[in-house]
Amino acid sequence: MKLTAPVPGGPCWIELSTSDVTAAKSFYGSLFGWRCETDPREEAGGYTMAHLGDARVAALSPVYQPGQPPAWTVSFATGDVDSSAGRVTAAGGSLLVGPMDIFDQGRFAVVADPSGAVFSLWQGRAFAGADLFNDAGALGWAELVTREAGPALTFYPAVLGWTVSASDTYPQWGIDGADFGGVRTMDEKLPPEVPPHWVPYFVVADVDATAEKAEGAGGDLLMPPTSIPQGPRIAVVHDPQGAVFGVHRTDG
């Protein structure tokens, strides 16, 4: 990812909604070295911030409603959540939650693209987003996994102003050409009931060792460690509660 800090339109935060925050703190803390702190205020609902040293890199929270599947959500920065949410619906997407204020931290909305892939919009105030990208244990890439790439390549630039690196196999998202993610089209390996979704990739020093550690801690490998031609070495993991994430090492 060529971005090193939150910028308008770019990924700025990642948040796990999970059925077991305590177990998730243990799993990800062991895997990435995160130090997790839960907001003690009742109105915060158990929101837990994950740190690498003093840098805030991600959050964990209980699922918002019964039956909601555990999942990672990628948030993208905007200077005006309400206007951005309006562009989402105008372009054929859906507004799921908000827009609403979160204390003095910022304003957010949860939305979905026309295929149903869920993401968040974040208008930072006291909190702009992650303090660290591209280091071990921090976000290093954001990938949309979808059934059809074509509609997404129109939707996201219209909503968030992204540039697109043309490719027949793996288009990449960027801000003014600085790539931060890509689009993977689902193949027959993914069952038809799997919905389009966003996958955050975390940087690790050793993809194979991290994948082995994730399996030993109760995770499942959806994609075993694989070297992408002219790209990174990656693996994709189901955490013990079922949320999907990836790990990668850019130098293979």
C-alpha cells in the first residue's frame, strides 16, 4: 500500500465485529503483537482499541445485533460523511447505519455497494484513523472480493474519487495513482452463498509462520501461503469466530 496515513478517500481504519471480543483479543494479540484496551464507558459498548506500541491500528467490538456474522469492516476517510453517503445511494448502493456522531471522535456511516459488499465512511474529528500502516501487524492492503468487477470499477470512483489501475486480472484502487488495494473476482472455489466483501490484509514478517500460528490458535486457512507472480506472498484466514482477513509480505 502506497499510502502511509489517512487521506480523503483512502482506507483509514479497520474494525472487527465479533461474537467473542475476549477470544479475539487473545487471537490477534498473539498473532500480531497487539495490545488491546477496552473503553470502560458503558455507552462505548465494549469497543476495544488495538495498539502496536502507542500506535492505534485497529478496533474490536461486539456484533451489533444477534445473528450478525463476525466480520472485518474497512473504513474510508471522507470530509463529509453525509454527502458521501448520498453519493453511495445515488450510485446504487445502500445506507445501512447512520450517518451518526461517535462522541467527539468523528462521524460515520455503514454502507454497501450495489453488490452488497459492506464498508464504512469515516469523517474524522478528534480521531482521524490509524496511526500506522504498512508495518508488521498493521494494515497493508484492502481487497474487494466480488462476483463482478465491472460495476465496482464504476461505483467506487464515483463515490470516493478513486483511481483505477487497469488490469484484466487484478485492477488496483488508488488515490491519485497511489495504490492501496485491489479487486479480486470470485471463482468457483468460493461457494455461491459467499457474499461480496472487503478483506483487510495485515503486513507480517513471515506469511508461512503466521498462517501456521493462526491455524494452531483455532483459525482456518482459506488460502494457504501463496506467492503471487510479480506480487507478494499472501495467505487468507478465517479467525476462530469466522471473520476473514489476509496477511502478506511484500518482498516474498
